[in-house]
Amino acid sequence: MMTTTLETERPDIKGLKQLYFILWTMGENFPPHKSFCNIELKRHENYMQKAFCEGRLLMAASFENGSGFITLVEAESEYEIYKFVRSNPEVVDKNIQARVKPCKPVFWKSFN
């Protein structure tokens, strides 16, 4: 008789990460008459750069009209992604806000 150990029963194997789509838009303290094209959000940029270097941030893109931007981020759980969003210094100061949606890849381009 053959037995199989499920991956979830092995402590040395972590679960697959979840992929999250985040829509970042202007928060209640965003300066009036400004857009993401003409305001400096250096703390947010540094936060995203760090996430990219750590391998959590997979992609970021801004809207051409300056109304916001999107990111694709990997996280272990919903708790972790909301912690990531709430820890963004520009979110803390209510300069930007975020909407989070879990998603899964359907088509994925490999750059290897």
C-alpha cells in the first residue's frame, strides 16, 4: 500500500502565495488640484521599491490621466496584504487609499 503525505502536512513546505490586485487612488488628504502625475509621493515610491526588491511587488503601472495606479502583489494571506497596504506611509497619512482584490493568473508572460 502506498501512502502520500499532503504538502499541508509537511512543516518544511509553505503554502502557495496569493496574488492581489491593488488599485491605489487619491485619499481624503490628497492635495486639491493635483494628480499622481504632478505630485511627489517619495515615501510611497520607496515603499513600493522595497516591496519590489523583496519580491512581493510583481508589477506596478500608473494611469495615463494621473488618477491612480495599480499593482500586483504576492502575499501569504489576506491579513498580510491588508497589513502591507495599511503600512504604506501615504495610506497612514490618508494621502492615498487602496482597494484590494484577490486574483489568480490566467495568462502570464514569462520573461526568461
